[in-house]
Amino acid sequence: MTLTFNPENYKQLLITYLPRVIKTEAENEKALGIVEDLMHRKRTLEEDELYQLLVTLIEKFEQEHYQPNQQNNPESMLLFLLEDSGKSISDLQAVLGSKTAVDEIVQGQTKISPEQARKIAAFFHVDPSIFTE
């Protein structure tokens, strides 16, 4: 038997929990409580969708509020995206057109230029600003 997503059930969950962008610590705590409850039970497809939505909202809030002074590190972000995507340095070399350029960026010897940031961002389908300091 294949389970199917029921939009009406999901709608009822959304009405019950009213998830929205988290702006305060109290809202974050409330969302964490709901996630904690959902985490420890066998979830329906609709509950799993709500769970994933809340986790995304919590992560966004926590990144903005718990790490505001953290220095943006474009090289680390680049290495993370390479690893996370399963792509290789040679894939990136094809994008930038130079092994030397990639090696210098990865080793922190040179900063990513605005043009390189645009190319890399298009390659990973992310915002170019994550590659600038």
C-alpha cells in the first residue's frame, strides 16, 4: 500500500500550528517544542512536511541570531558545497577555466572575484554573495 500526501490533512496541520518566519526567541522555542514532539513519533507524510518546514524556519532563525558576528568564509563555503554536492575540484576547474585559480582560492591565497563568484554561484545554484567577504 502506497501512502499519498493528503493536502486537506496538511492544511489542518498548518491551521493548527500556524508556522511562519521565526522572529523572536519565544517563537523559536515554540517551534522547537513542536519539532521535538514530531521527532519522537512515527510521522504521517503531512506531519513530515510540517516537520521539515519547521526545521528550515528554525535553522534560518538560528543562523541569523546565533552567528551574527561569524566572519563569512568563502573558501570554507566553497569546500562545503563541493563536498555536499558530490562535485569535484576538477568540476570547479571547468567552471573557472583554470586549475591554478581554483587551487589559489581553495588554499586561501586569493579572494574570489565578483566574476568568479557569479560563475561558482551559477554552478551550485546559490546566491553569489556567499562567496564575498
